[in-house]
Amino acid sequence: VQSWGNTGSGDDEFSTYGPSEIVIDSQDNLYLLDNGVKKFSNSGQFIAKYNYSGSSLNIDRDDNLYLTGATEYFYNGTPLAIQKVSSSGNLLASFFSMNDVPGHEDAQIGKVAVAPSGNIYVSEVYSDLVRRYSPSGNFLGSFTTSNGNTSEMIIADDNRLYTISKGNIYQYDLLG
């Protein structure tokens, strides 16, 4: 077992509450969501800090990062709640429209998951709705999980979406 990190305000230090999300890229680098995105080698060596915020973090097969929940970026007054960031920290895309799903204009974006196909799935906080976007950010549709608020979401290599809600695990076939 190996551990590293100290509490503090430095780029290579963690906040009092610690990182809220962690993903690993194809080179075994770790990305931690903690007052921005912090990148470390698998041995704990600090590599970089990217000043993007969010409440959820995921990664695709090309090592692009996806963050949800950021509200400091706007387009024509609409918050861009999904950010796609390269592994070197460059903003590649921002997308999301409050009007994608009628009746969900006031949605608060929750968790993000990326399928092997590259499609992006985004849950809503306080809802059972999951939105689906293409790798380029085009809205492809939505579906309800019929299990209430989704607190966690992950997609397996076999294109099955797993969600956690109210202490139960649910599975959805994304191809069927």
C-alpha cells in the first residue's frame, strides 16, 4: 500500500475534505477532483493542476476528461455544464442545453459516465433522468432510470450502465 499527499492549499496538496473523484488514464496517471483537477503519476509525483471545476469527473478511452456541474462558463446566458478537457489540460468542448429535455429546464447536472462508444451519459440531481450525448457533444436523447435520484453511475466495457440509487444497484443495457 502506498499513500501520499498532505492537506494544504498548494497545487500538490489536498483540501481539508480531500478529493471527491478520481480517474486513471491509459498511462496510469491519476486525476483527482479537488479544487480543480490535479494530475499525479501512479507513484504520487505531482504533474499538473488544471483550473476546471465540477462535481463529477470521468475519462474516455482517448484520455479526455469530462467534468459536470461547472457553472462558471456560459453561452448566451446558459450554463455549460459539461466540459471536455484534454489530458494536457486544454478545454476541447463545453456543451449542455437546459432545453434538451422538456420539463427539465431547471435541471442540476450530476454524474457523468463515458461509454466505450464514446457516448456521454449525464444524470440529473434530484431526478431519474439520464441524458445521452455524442462524443462531439450533440444531444442524442434521454431515458429515465425509474429508480429515483442517481448518486453514482458507471459504464462497463460491455455497454451496461450501472447506477446506484437509494442503496440499490441498477443495470441498464445501452445497446438494447
